[in-house]
Amino acid sequence: MRAIRVTTFGSIENLKLESNVPVPVVGKREVLIKVNAAGVNPVDTYIRSGTFSLLPELPYTPGSDASGVVEEVGSEVTKFKKGDRVCTVRSVSGSYAEYATAEDKYVNHLSDKLSFAQGAAIGIPYYTAVKALQIRAKARPGESCLIHGASGAVGIAAIQFAKAIGLYVVGTAGTKEGMALVKNTGADLVFNHKEEGYIKAVQAAIVGADIILEMLANVNLQKDLDLVNTRGRIVVIGCRGSIEINPRSTMAKESSIMGVNLMTATDEDLQEAHRVIKAGIEEGWVEPKVSTTYPLGEAKTAHHDVINNQGTTGKLVLDTTK
Ligand SMILES: NC(=O)c1ccc[n+]([C@@H]2O[C@H](COP(=O)([O-])OP(=O)(O)OC[C@H]3O[C@@H](n4cnc5c(N)ncnc54)[C@H](OP(=O)(O)O)[C@@H]3O)[C@@H](O)[C@H]2O)c1
């Protein structure tokens, strides 16, 4: 089969398309998926570069998120059969390939209403949104939530989940197109995080936020501490550097800063998120927005773009059939 292989950690040049990779063998509790689309996540680039805390053994095929059709099931799998449309959040063999194996507990049926590209956009973004809002921040209906960076893959998932559980949602984006996407996805209010003074505008509009989901903490954490309500929760999802903050801000309002890390999520957390997302696919609120689809052989460009994009408008996906 065709697959992207990495034999040495390093730059995007280390993503090589190979055409004679063996199809992975399905384990007892695993599903072999004929992959139609694979999600490209920022963490795939941290792993490829060798800087992430958890690294696979070399050589490996990148990617955790995939969607496609079940080709074969392991002897102990009962929930899936050959021909089912599915998506997964974890892959044993790697999703940037024509075939991938996944443990059945991480696989969901994919509604006919969603395309394969949308199916590949569910994994990490939606599980992270559920983990951040429900498991870490313990969001309650009626609370207000600022999604600081709402135009990307996790942000879109978070808007949809937050609205589904009854939150008042304020989102930010860096361009007019991104702002329109955030609004159309269901945010009650939208602001531009590139505009000077936007934090004051958010404050004027909503007073403060009970929950803040932060996609770029190294830029925004002090602003979040200023904006969060008394006993509010700031959930750090994305951070690409360090920042100086004044911890006194947390005392005055008894606010909390908490991190989220999907890669080290417990099985219990993943199963809770799995149940929420399964229901969301059935109910229809899980509706990923895909901005760009690349052929499998252009994984390098996708890795470049997912880290350097400005003016994000949703998810980047690989079409593994091309
Ligand atoms: N902790 C975890 O378990 C976990 C899981 C998934 C993702 N992440 C991390 O979360 C981050 C987002 O992931 P993603 O897949 O959604 O990436 P993405 O699709 O590339 O989205 C990035 C988002 O950040 C926004 N952004 C850019 N500058 C910003 C600023 N100054 N303030 C606020 N937001 C800003 C972008 O908006 P514009 O482009 O419109 O400016 C966009 O909405 C990444 O750093 C990723 O590594 C962490």
C-alpha cells in the first residue's frame, strides 16, 4: 500500500511517500480501515520533528485520526463489520496510509451525512474539545465561554460542543473569513484577536468569561487572567512558548489555570469523550469544517501549513485515495 513513512525525526523533508508498505495485520480487538482521509494535527508535526514528549519507535507512519470503510475486523470485535463507514481518534499503525488499524474502542460509526474528509476531522479536535470543556472545566449550562482561537480545528469543535451543552459562546479569529466561520458555526459573538483593544471589546460585551479555552497561551494567558470571571477556569489547550504572568490575578478572583493533554488522556476520559462524540454524530451537532484537502503525497505541505497557517478556516486533511 501507499503510506507516508518517517525513518528519522526532523524536518518535513523526512515525510516520505512509499508505495510498497505492507498492509497492517489486524489484532484481535482491532479494526482494519481502508482509509479515505486522514486528519493532520499540529501534534503530528511535533512528533515528526522529535520534540514531543511521547515518540513512536522509528520507522513509523504518522497520524492518529482517520476515516474510511472497515476492511476487516479482529476475532473479538463485535460492534463493526466489513463495509461500515467509520472514523477513529487513535491508530495503531498510523493514519497517513491507504490502510490503518485502530483499537475498536476508539472507532465510531460515521454518519452518511458526514463526508470522509469531515470524518477525519473529528478525532483529536473533538476529543480535545470534550476533554477541555466537560472533563477539565466541568462546564455547566448557562455559563459563558471564550474560545480564544475559535477558527481552527479544535476551536470549531469546541463551539459546536459548547452550544450543544448550553453555553454562551464568544469566539475569536484573526481574519474576516475566520470570524464569519466562527459566527456561522454557532458562536454568539465574534472578535478579531489581531485587532488592538479587542480584549476591552470582549469585556464591554460580556463583562467576563466563566471558562476560557486558550489556543495560544504564550500570547494570551495574562489577558485571559484579566478577563476570566470570579472562580472562572482557563483551560490551556495550545501553547508555543513561555510568557510572564502575574499569579496575583488568580488570587483576586480565585480563578484556575488548568492544562489539557489528549495524548496522555486516561482510558476513562477517552471513553467519556467517545460517548459524547458518538451521541453528537447521531444528533448532528458534530459537523467538522474542512478548509483544505491535500493528496497523500503532499503531507509535507500539509505539515508546513498546519504550523504556519494564518487566517485559519477549519481543518486540514489528507485524501489518502489520491
Ligand atoms: N493539549 C492538547 O491535548 C491539544 C490537542 C489538540 C490541539 N492542541 C493544540 O491546540 C492548538 C490549536 O490546535 P488546532 O488543531 O485547532 O490548530 P489550528 O487549526 O491551526 O488552529 C489554530 C487557531 O489558533 C488561532 N490563533 C492564532 N493566533 C492567535 C492568537 N493570537 N490568539 C488566539 N488564537 C490565535 C488561529 O486563528 P487565526 O488563524 O484565525 O488567527 C486558529 O483559530 C495547537 O497549538 C495544537 O497543538 C492541543
